[in-house]
Amino acid sequence: MNASRGRRFPEPPHPFRNPFQRDRDRVIHSRSFRRLENKTQVFTSALSDHFRNRLTHTLEVSQIARTVAQALGLNEDLTEALALAHDLGHPPFGHAGEMELDRVMQRFGERFEHNRHALRIVESFEQRYARHPGLNLTFEVREGILKHSRDLDPAQDAGYEDYLPGHRPPLEAQLIDTCDEIAYNTADLEDAYVAGLLHPGDLERDLPVFAALSEQVRRAYPEANEKLRLMEITRSIINVLVEGLLEGTVQAAGEVESHEAVRTHPARLVRLSGAAAEFNRTLKAFLRKHVYDSRALEDERIRLTRKLPELFDFYLEHPDRMPEAYRREAEGQPLHWQICDYIAGMTDRFFLRTHQQVCG
């Protein structure tokens, strides 16, 4: 996709940057993008300063997505803008924080979902331009932020009629979700090893593909220590999964001749090939069992996320304790949404400092 349907507020073209390059730059310069540096990916900084955070994860997704887009002949600039924006809506403490905030909002008959929150961020919360609210991104980037991980259902997604519910997003948006998985699966292997939660022997026993790659690395670098061998293996896993993504997508989309045909196709066309998809499933299951559901991470999740409803309820009773400037910006919204948006925008560090100050 090279042409855009335009922006909500029309702007003259830039003399030497295309619309998607401008979107990429607007995302990078946003406050929400900078805050990703201090938001948890999986492992908190309390355990080590060397773990991925939400920002470094985003950059890794962008690297993989650009490579895939180039190999498939897709629009790299659109792909990069989508990759950089895909996690803007995450609240503190990763997916655990998102689930806890969603539980709180269900008390009010509402739901919190980070992709929808990201869309609200770029459409209204970011205030950097005198001529329009939000970042005024192109339709394709806004649509991709909302739909990269799931399609919209016309019957269930009321309020998003402008974003073509019932239609698939472009291939550039479809590939973000799988590139996201490739990035976090391999990164979480490395970080879990550093955290002492994984041993390569466990991986070799449960994952045949990992065992085969491990043997290749052992033969190629017989003098390398265990940590360096693991780094070589994770790079090989990225190659295996990216090659599988290219193969599966080419097979699925080989006879699709237009962008409109992509939108009306009965299924999404970006996918892993059979062998790569099976390996990805087993890798995710392994990480779930040995890392995400481990006692060490579970205890940390409970300790952190139980603070979230405490801070939420404090602001319900004392809305005047939210910053005055923020309350002016959020005026007109129901109080529970004002509080939800305020907390969702916090970094881990700012959340903990605020909670300590007001809740003790």
C-alpha cells in the first residue's frame, strides 16, 4: 500500500517525507512513546536493569516487521509506523496491568483494551500541534493501531464505524501481530535465562527445533559459553520464524491481486507456515509454563497489580488529587474514564511513587 486515504484534518504534503514517514516521526516524538521506556514488558527492573522494557521491545518488533515488509514488497514506512505505535496504549506492569485495569473498568460496565486506548492517545490525548488535536495520523496507521491484532465486528464494536468493521486491515497491519510474537518469544527466552528461570537443557528436552539449533551452534562454536550459545540460538529462532512467516504469507496471498481483495478476503493472509506455526505454538506453551506462570513472576505480578485498584479507588473518592491540568483536559468524560486514562498513561515508576504518596 503506497497511497493513503488521508488524515482526519487535511494537511498539505511534506516536501520530502511521505505521509507514513511523517506518522512514524510523530509517534517517535510523542510523550506516550517516550514513556514506554519505563513500562514493563515481562520482567520488572527490580530484578535487573538489563531486561527488555516496552520501548526496547517495540524497537525489536519494528526491526523484524521492516525486514518482513521489505521481503514481501510491502510499504516499509507504513509498517514501521505501525510497529512503533502498536504498544502505545499499554498501562503500567505489562499485560497483568492491562487485565487488572480491565477488571476495574468492568465494575462500571466498561472495558479497557490497550489497542483502543492507543487509538485514543493518538487521536486526542497527545497535544503537540496548534492546528489539530492529537497526532492527526493517516487513516491507515490509525486503523492498524486498532485492528492489527484482531478484526472489528460490526455487531460488537459500535463506535468504530469509521474504521471499516467487517473488513481486514492491509497486510502491513496484519503482519505486526506475528512480528510482535516473534520478538517477545525470543526476547523472553533470553531474559528468562538471565533471570535464572530457564536452562537450555530444559528447552532442548521439550522443543525439538531448539535442540536441533542448539546442536548446530554447539558444532559451530564449541568454545562458546552457555550464554553466548543461547544468544546464537535465539537469533536462529528469529530466522526460522521469519522464514516461516514469509513462506506462509506468500502461500496464502499468492493469488490476491489488490489491496481491496486483501480487505475483503475471508481470512487474514499473514500467517506462519505449518512447521513454523507448530514450533511457535510449542514455544509459547513452554514460556507460559516455565516463565509467565512461574512463582517468581506471579508473586511480583500480585504485589504490583493489587496496588492498581487501590489507586483507582483513591481517585474515585478524591478526584481533586489528580493534576489540575489533566482534569481540565479530561473535563466532560465520566470520572471512571478520567481515572482510567490517567493511570493507563503512567509509567511503572510514576505509578509506584504516586501510590506511595497517596495510599501509603
